[in-house]
Amino acid sequence: MLVGVLASASLAACSGGSTDATSSPAANESSTASPTTTPSPAGSSGTPAPDEVLPVDTCRGDVCSTAELASWTGVPFTPEVACDDVGTTCQLTMDVLAPTAPGTRPIVLLVSGGPNPLTNQGYVMDAGFPVAVHDAVVINPVWRQDADQGGGWPTSFQDIACAVGVARAIGPDYGGDPDLVVLVGHSLGGWASAVVALSPAEVTPAPGTCNPTSGSLRPDALVTLAGAVDLTERGPGRQEFLRGFFDGSRAQRPQRWAQSDPFALATKTQNQVPVTVVHGTGDTTVAPAVARDFAKALRATGVDTHLVEVPDADHLGVLVAPAATDAIVAAMEAS
């Protein structure tokens, strides 16, 4: 178990039966990527009516809004895809939180940890509210985190890359800047987000598994929050989860593991996506040493890297730490 769950997320519209959408792993393990969908013009559909409007001075914990915010829930970003291993299909969805005032703002894509079910990934919006207050469009996409959800290698990574591309396409409808997408992943989501950001070849979804995208499927900046980025770290259920994710051990599936190891990717990354590594010194789920070593590996390759250690914060507490909010805002402003 990589992270406990505290709150519910947006619901995926699920149904029984089969689908024509392709979500099987790539046949050739020499690349994590698969053919992408055809991009479409960004912001072409117009701004939809929000599900809720949050007035000025709405508070979440110790943070209160200084401007009106609007939220949209259950915005689909895929067609029907497999969402378990017995033939059930669903559309993956996003929740959006954004200021209502006119303007163009950075897009912050918040990816949850887990493994959590599709209906229980919204806890990361605890970090999203204060970021939206700092004038950003915050999007929380659900993603298939393991084989039981129709995910695993490489589908889980492709879900996140799809979300990046769709966020660029529809972000302007919510006031987002399609040229400034910051990918923020917590715990397991930090690992998968790092793979998407650092892979030498752009990770792309299999045909028929992603709504129209725009621009790069790689983010413009990466932030990991308590990122579970070390595939060698041992903990309760960790290696068992990874063997299920890759459909085999490191010895049995060496290419899959190597292509999905952020430390290995850090040594040969050819892109210059800046990375901010945020970790609580009180984290007992993912050791703080993992964050320090990851930042060191990135810097050794010349990647623009910032390490933020949050005193005494634990694995979930880091989400609401002001230092984490400041780090995400700094990544927005520097990109």
C-alpha cells in the first residue's frame, strides 16, 4: 500500500460490456509510447456551465479564496475504455477548479497516489484548492493505476499523458494556458508523472483510448509530492504491486522496469522539463532519502531541479503544507 485514502474523487461513468477502444500494452517493449490521437484545436467547445460556484472567502482548512472560483466535475477525457479485467468499460474523467475572472492562467494537473479505485482519487484536491486560489486552473484526472482497473504497463502512463494533451486542448475553455501545464503527482502518481515527464520518447495513448489532444503530451514542468519514485525501495506490498503492474518481476520484464524507473530516466533524459521534488521529513511511507537521491540524480544530468523538504510533514500532510503550495506556484511561474 503506497498511500492511504482520505476523500472521494470524481466518478467515472462505468458500464458493463466490451468496447472497441484499444488499451492493451504495446507489443514492442523498446518504447513506452504508442500511436497518439489526432490533435484538435484548443478551446473550441466554449466554456461549459460550472457545477458549483464558490464565492469569495470560501475556505478549505486554513486557506480562503480571494476571488470567485468555479468547479466542474466528471469532465470526460477518454472514450469508453476498459476499467477492470472482466470487460467493464468506463470513461475516465477530470474535475476542474478555476477562478471565474477573465484571464489566462497556468494549468496544474494533479495526479493522485494509490493504488486507489477510480472513484476515490480526489483527495489530492486538498492541494488543488490553495493552488487555484493562487490563480491557476487546477485539473484532477482519474487514472487506471493497476491491472485490476485495466491499467498497468504502459496503460497507466498513457492515461496521464492523455490527460496532459486533453488539458491543453480544453484548458482554454476554463481560462487555462495550453502552453503552460504543470504536472503534479502525489506518491504513486508522482512516480507515474515522473515517467511521463522524463521519458526520452513522448508517452502517447493507444489509438482509440484518448479524446482529442493538443500540443505536447509531455508537461512543461513536473512537481512530485512524496513521490514513490524508487522502484527498489521495499515496503509492505510495494514489490508485489510492481510485479502485478509490469506483469512480471524486474528479471522477467527488464525493459518495462527500466523504461519506468525515474532514476534510470534521470541519467539519460534528453528533455529539459524542470522538476521540483517536494517531500516531508516526517514521511514514513516513502523515505525522505528517496527525494534527496532523486533530486541528486536529476541534477547530475543537468535537469533544472529544486528540492523542497517540508519539516515534519508526513505522507499525506505534505499535500496541505504551505511550502508545497509555494513550490507548485513557483513551478508555474518559472515555466
